[in-house]
Amino acid sequence: MGWGKYAFYPLVLVGKLVGRNRMNLKPWKASVVAAAIVFLFSALTYTTGTGGTFHYIENPLRDALSSKSVTQREPDTRIKLIKIDSKSLEAIGQFPWDRSVYARLIDKVSKAKAIGIDVTFPEPSKDPKQDLALAEAVAKHPNVVLPVNFNFPAKQKANDLLEYDRIEVPTAAINAPKSQLAHINVFPDSDDKVRRLIVGLPEKDGSVVEAFSVKLANFALSDAEKVRWDADEQAWYRGSKEIPVNGRNQVITQYFTQPRQEKDLKTGYDSYSFSDVLNGKIPPQEFENSIVLVGPFTTGLQDEYMTPMSKAIKMFGVEIHANMVQSILENKFWHEVGKPLGIAIMALVVLLGAFLFERFKGKAALLLFIGMLVVYMGAFVIVNEAMHAYIPIFYPLLAIMLLYAWSIVGHYLAERRERSRVTGIFGRFVPKAVVDQMLASGEEVKLGGERMDISLIFVDIRGFTTLSEKLEPEQVIQFLNEYLDVCTKAIFKFNGTLDKFIGDGVMAIFGAPIRYDNHAEMAVRAALEMKKQTAMLEERLMQKLGFTVRFGIGINCGPAIVGNIGSEELRLDYTAIGDTVNLTARLESNAKPGQILISDNIYERVHHLFDIESMGEIKVKGKELPVTIYQVHAEKSA
């Protein structure tokens, strides 16, 4: 894993720093910051090392998406396996065997196009006759391929040619020419699974040792189709088509068979027990024009590897070579797109994700998130099947997940900021339900000034001066608070906004900041509620002092400018200004104790709902023409 477990630390750190300031960023700026951080993180982890920082996730994920189509691939019937299995060990004896046994087997299957022996012979036999028998068989049959084994050190440089300590070649006693030698090395990925064929390995003298599967496949290919190394172009070709190898001369091969089951030693390729072939139980014609691979096929010989085709069951080395042979015969290789193209794909995904996640939230964002994951995985499968190419899979998905997580945090912070802003401005002046409605609407409240159609109430306590002279200061404040509390509750009950307390008076707005059409009706109902709820207070004062105080209420509606007004440094209040406000104040000043006076504008909107009496016309300051006023008595009976 390397530094993979620490890879998220920079993202978390930067995320915290930006998260602290996101509340002060405009949404599009926050999206740009998020996209930049996610892209840089994804690109950095993608380009680190051979398979990226998260190769241990990338490889299994693409295996899961690509290996499902293996059932559609048929094993090539030209490829046949001769198994050194438990049955053969019982019949012939314990390993290693007398090398003359291999010579006899070669003679049995000599009509094959190619015979690959996946067994090494690094040291001469104690009995020279054994080596001589095998040497004669190899010399007699030039279609025989013997293995070369490169010993690699544990640590290799990423994306560079594989370095080796030494080469194990067949003992000189066998005298096999280079034309009949090929390397059998497989180099597992970091998760110990074999996905890649090392097409060729360079020797110290500059010559190239082809892979075992390459050498065998070439026997079945015409000269124009053979796999070859072009030293001038430093490239591998299969016919005229370049093989997409990486910097290590590796190419990802296809698997056409599943690994054998633990209790079922059958394989997808036709296979035969070594002892049965040797003893003539299998007719030689069975192998005519075939590519024959001979190798260990039992766990005791320790030649098995993990592959993408199974999470738990290993595949024998000879099976792996057989699959690689078929990949070469069919000219089918998987290749990884270059890092520049991979980065470009991630950039596109990040830009699209940042753009969309900024515009959607909640369930819509969740559906978008799932949709993007599904669409990208679908694109991966299509590209994989149609072009035999690997585009990065985990890193773009990681970018989508990070952007989605970022959007959740970002929208949460934005909503918290908006809630704090709205609550700070209106929390004490409107009902909680109105605050929640403002937040749920998703519409930004305009506080800089807006012309709106609203209704207003002005309330003043008639006789308060006389009351204050007869009571102690503490009693005055207590009584005033009770009266104002009645007003406030009535305003909130009918979704009004408490604008301000003006000494012993109250100003309230209906229809702002949340717009609703029946604000005139709500204002009148609030006034009637005030009148109703103050009855007990009035009776108590009458009993205690011999006189009482009553409200004078004025109500008007019409256009007004509403918004934050005041000093930026000291205090801003959400209020309304304009002629509509001024007329409301004039109505309140003309109201007698216990009267609710309304304007002609209010009357036109609510006369069908309430019992209203015309009070004639009055002359008010600032108006050239007299104003018709009305008194509201009660709600009309049904």
C-alpha cells in the first residue's frame, strides 16, 4: 500500500481549511475550489507508482467489471495441456523425473505444431544418458520449446524495464539452441495476481528472450502474423499491429478459462494426464497440429498463481501460459490508456461532477451521484469490450464520491449559514414556522431593499401616560410587557413580522419577508385577536385603578420598500418605508381607544370577511385629498 494510507491526509487538511471559509465563498467559487482539490488529489494518486496509490482497489474493481464476459470466450481447441498431475506422480514416481521420460513424451506428441515444456532443467542429471536422451529429442524436433527463468530482485523501479540478477537456462548437457528457448516468467501485480505477459526480456548482449507463450504461438502463425521485436522502433508487433506494452514490456492478456476447481482438476482447455500420454492411452493423432503445453498440475509442485478470474482459487502456471498463447493467436490484448488520457478523463469527470453537484442537493444529488457511478462504470465496460482498453476506473469514481461528499458538506454549510442569517435577522420578529418556511422555500431573502405589496399594523396604547403616573415604575414595565406580549403573540399567530416596538406602540408587517396573497386578512385578524386577548387586562386595571387603557390600531396595505435599514457598523433592522407606512401611522393616531381603523385599500380586500363600518373621510398630513376610513368590529358570522 505504500503511502496510500496517508494519501487522504492532504485532502482532509485542505478540506478543513476550505470548509472553514466556505461559508464566506460564493457557491461557484466553492465549486471551483472543490473541483481543483479533488482533481489534484485524484490525479496525484493516479500517477503515483505503476498502478497508482490505490492500485489495490483499482485492479480488483476492473477485474470485477471485465471478467464477467469470460463466459463468452471459448477456449481454443488447438491448445492442449499435458498435466504432470497426482496420477502421473503415482505412475512415474516422485519429482523430478528421469529426463528421458520427457524425451519419450516428445516423441509421442511430435506431430504437434509446438511443444512447450514448462519444467526447468538448470543442472545436469547424475546420469548423463538422461540429458542425452532429452538433447536428442530437442534436436530432432525443432518445435520443442524449453524454459528460461529470469530471477528478479524483489524491488523494481516503477514503469522501467524489469531488472534481473541472473538467468537460469537449460543445462549445457541438453544443448538446446536459443531458437528453442523462451522465458516462463510471470510477474504478478502488487495484489499478487497475474494479469500481464512479459512479451520479451533483454539479455546483457542486447538480444531479446521471447516469452514462452510468444514462442509457442509463433509456431502456429504465418510469418506475416508472428510476434516480433523491432529494435529500430523499440516496439513489439503481432503482424503489422503494435502490441500495447508498457515500459516493462508487459501487456495485459485476456483469460479465456476459469482456474480449475480444487476438487475438479479439469480445465477449459483439453487436458490429458502425462502418464496416460506416455503409456499410449491417448493416440498421437490427438495432438496433431496442436500447441501442446506440458507442466505441473498439482499443488504439491508449487506452480500456481492468483489470477483475476478467481478471488480464492489459483491457476496453474501451464494454464496461464495457455491463456496467453490464445491471446496472442487471437491478437487480443488489453491495454491501459496512457496517463495523459487518464488525467483528461478525470478532469472531465471532475468538471461535470462539480457543475452538477453544485446545482442539485438532497435526493436529487443522491440520484445524480448513483447515476454518475453507473454511467461511468458502463462506459468502462463498453470501452473495455469494444476497444480492449482499460480506462481508469477507481480514480474517477473516487473523484465522484469526493465531489458528492463535498457537495453534502457544502450544501450543509450553506444551509447553516442561511439559517443563521435568516434566524439572526428574523428569529425574534417572526414566528418560527415562518423562519422554517423561508428556509424551506430555497429562495434567498432579499435584504438590500425590495418593493413589495404588504399590509401594516400600527398599535398604540391609549391612556398609557396617565397609567404610568399612577403606577410604580416596576408595575409600569410589567403591565407594558403584558400588553406588548399580547400584541406579539397575535402578530405571530397570523404570520406577521414584528417590525419594532415604538415606546408603548408596535409596528408589524404582513406579507414580508415571505410573500402571501391574503396579508390584508391576516393583519385584520391579528388586530381582532389583540382586542380579544386584552379584555382581561382591561378588566383588571378597571378593578385596581378605576380606569383602563385600550389599544388604538391602524391598518393599511399597499406597495412599500422593505429591507435592512440602519447602520452597517451599529445596527440594521428589517423594516418598511414609504407612503403606505406613513398612512398606517396616521390611521393609528386617529383611532380612538378600542378602535381598529382600516384604509380603503384594506376594505376592498376584506369587506366580505368582516363586519365593517364606514367612518367617513379624514384629512391626513401628506395627502391632498381626504382619506376614507373604516372601523372593523368583528368577523362576519357564517
